[in-house]
Amino acid sequence: MARYGLPPDRPAIPLGHPQADSILGGGLRPGALHEVFAGGWSASGFAALLAIRAAGAKPLFWVRPDFEGQEYGAVSPSGLLELGGDPRQLILVRTRKCDDALAAANDILACGHVGALLLEIRGQPRSLDLVASRRLSLAAGESGASAILLRQSAAAQPSTALTRWQVTSAPSRDDDEDWGNPRFDARLVRHRTGGLGHFLMQWDSEHAVFQQAHPGAVAAAPLHRPADPQIAHAV
């Protein structure tokens, strides 16, 4: 099996957005680390929705140091329900600092019953280096759980993440009847096994999938270079 290949019992998880799923090779790959970099407050929602999609019917762990909760607000189970998630599957883990959050994340990923892990880290802590990234990737690969690393107020650094997303909010259309469903301007700026892309994505809360938003201005990036050289950084 190739380094980033999928064993037969780990099919890709379709996001629901046709272009994104096509570039991703069928969808988000379980058993891997995926990074979401914030271009605004909306990135937290996008990362949470990726985690909801990846977790399925299995537990979703959300790990965040205390400062993240103070800076960005508390996680609302009722809000998760409104977005199509299951609050009964949500397990919130709060830690004192980044080092504790990383340790907790690795312990959680070692459990085979975890559907997805959302690890929220702000800024540029020294402990979140290439070694820490490799540990998260290895733990996710061994258990098959999807690890979503949400980076707030951070610049991209070398990592072992399979994908890297840069996300901002996208405005709703005046005639949009799905006003309650969030929209995202999502750039796939790193993809170790395929191409890159720029997508306008809308979350369908009723079916818990992403859809192509209209007008669907989707510009696929050339496969030989990143969509944004200042954000994408391969190792």
C-alpha cells in the first residue's frame, strides 16, 4: 500500500461538493491529518463541519486549550445540532495549554472508536512543530480516525498534513432561500496526493453535507503549483 493510500475498510468520505470530492479523490481521507487555517471567524465553523462529516456516527472529540475558549467563545451543543451534528456524540476536552492539548489529542487518536478529532490551536506555539505534526499523523493513520487541526491567527509551517485549507466566509445571495446554511470560500492549498482548488461551498444542515454554492465560481489551481504560495508549504 502506498504511504497515503487507503486500506479497503477506509473509503474516502465524500464531502458532497462535486469538484472538491473529485480533486480529493472521492472525498476527505480518514486516518490522516488535515489542517484548516483561518482567514476569519468562519474557519471554526468549516473545521467543525469537516469533523462532523468525518465522524459520522462515531464520537467527535473537540480539544481546545482554555485560551481558545476565552478568545473565540464556548462550543454550543445546540449549535452543533442546528448544523446537522449529533451533540450526544460530541466530547469537549479543555486543557490548560497547547502542550496538554497535543498530549490529549494523541491519546484520543490512539482509540479505535473515535470518528474524528478537532484540535484547535491558536498562534505559533513551539510545541506544535514538525515532530508533533508527525505524531498526530501517525496516530490518526494507526486508528483510522480523521484529525482536523484548526489554526487560528497562525502562519503555515512545515507539517505532515495530508491536506491544508485556507477558509474565509462567503456572502449569501440576496435571493438565497437557504439563508440558514453557512457559505465558505475554501482554498485547498495543499494536497499530498492530488490537485489543488478553490471552491465556493455551502453547508446543507439537513443532510450534513457540503454543496456547490451558486454562483459556483470554482477555479481549479494548476496541479504543479499551490493555489497560494504564501500559505501552501510542502515538506
